[in-house]
Amino acid sequence: MENGKNHGLQIEYGQGLMATAVVDVIAFNEREIRFIINSGEKTVVYGENLKITAFNKQTGELKIGGLINSVKYGAKPFGSVKNLFK
């Protein structure tokens, strides 16, 4: 997998979510799954009864089952609160 910006995110109603070009899964529980895509950005999936049904680190494919409520795509953490008010 190349470190480019070619990645995809597909949500299917009642099926869950499929993401491509996923480098790593950071954290997960039944309400939130956090992962990093190959551009280095974090993505957070929020929902209910979430579970990782498949993850292949070599191909970068991640499949998530459960009810998807929202997705925070390309989330970048803030360094500190004072950086917000520059």
C-alpha cells in the first residue's frame, strides 16, 4: 500500500462501513472506532453495537458492522487550547 491520498469510505445502510487505505486501528469499542488512513489523518466512526468484522493491514481494508450514527473524517487533534485562539 502506498502512502498516498487514495482512500475510500463507503457506508451502506444496514450493512455498516467499509474503508480502504487504512494503516492502523487505534482504538475501538461498541460505540466508537478510531483508525488512521494512509494520508496520516484520523477517522472516527460513532454508532451503536459497532464491531470490526474484518481488517487486513496489508491491503488496508477495514469493515465495520453495526449502526453507524456519524463519521468524523480526517480528524486532526488540536495541540492545545491556546492554539485555537491565535
